[in-house]
Amino acid sequence: MKIVGLTGGIGSGKTTVANLFATYNNVAIYIADVEAKKLMHTSSVIKSKVIQEFGEKAYSNNQLNRAYISNIVFKDKSKLEILNKIVHPEVRKHFQNFVKSQINKDFIIYEAAILFESKSNLLCDFIITVYVDLETKLERIISRDNSSRTEVLNRIKNQLSDTPKLLQSNYIIYNKNLDQTKLQVEKIHKILTEKA
């Protein structure tokens, strides 16, 4: 079974592409950000380390205090790195168990915004990067999150730029037009199915 990393900057449309792959019976989808959020609520390992690092306020009523944590990590990159170092090893273990449960699939799409930054690209046999121009990203995020242009640009600045992702990818999906994106996914799915 092949592991296919799927990444792209904020607003590129990774989720749209993952959903298109999900329509095929021989593909399993693992959305790392979604699973990480779940694990931050359910994993006692993560919980104790987060409290140790960020204090008792990190959890209230047994739930992660997202506003409190976000406020810390988005102002201080070193704190974000600490949080990632706590969460990513647990996500990796969780993913390995997920892989074992998907033996009837030809390949697994591992969707992660920070695929390269978390070194998860090293788990992958192939990498797909979803790409779109900056203006389209801005339009999508502003309308989706009700954010200002400045807020969105700051979030984009905090991410690894597209160029290193594109250079390390086996496949690139230009996601400006949904019909074109579907065709690109279809083509890549066919190639990956043959390789599996």
C-alpha cells in the first residue's frame, strides 16, 4: 500500500482535493489536522504535556482551551514548535494504526497543511501539492473565515512558501476551476492505482 502526502498552502483547496479522492473505493483518507484536534482532546499523553508546558489554563472542563492556546502559539513561533513537538508524535502513532486498518485499500491520502514542516513527507511514497495563485487564496479565505486581508496575509506568511513544496512534489494540482481539478485528480488517481 502506498502513502500519498497531500499538502498545499491555506486556501489552496486541499480539502476539496481530498474529498475528490475520497470518491474512489480504493483510497482511504487521513486528514492530519482533524485527527490532531481530536487527539488533543482525547490523548492523556498530549494533555499532560500541554498542561506541563502551557499551564492549567490549557484545558477547561476537560476540553482543550483553544482560544488560550491559539493566543500563545500564534504570537510566538517557538511555542508553536513546542506544541507541534507534543502533538505530532501522537498523530504519527495514530496514523500508523490507521494504515494497519486499511489493508484493503491501494493507497492512503495523508492530508496535512504542514506535511514538510512536520517531516511527515518522509512517511510518503508520493507527494501531491495543491496550488493556486495568491489572489484566489485570499478571496477564498476572506469569504470562508470572514477575515480581513491583513489577517489572512499574516497567516500565509507564517506558512512555508509554495515554492519548496512544489519542488519536492511528484504531482501538482492547480486548483482554480473545479472541473479542471476533477480531471487532474482523475488522472493522478489512475497513475497511482497503476503504481499500487
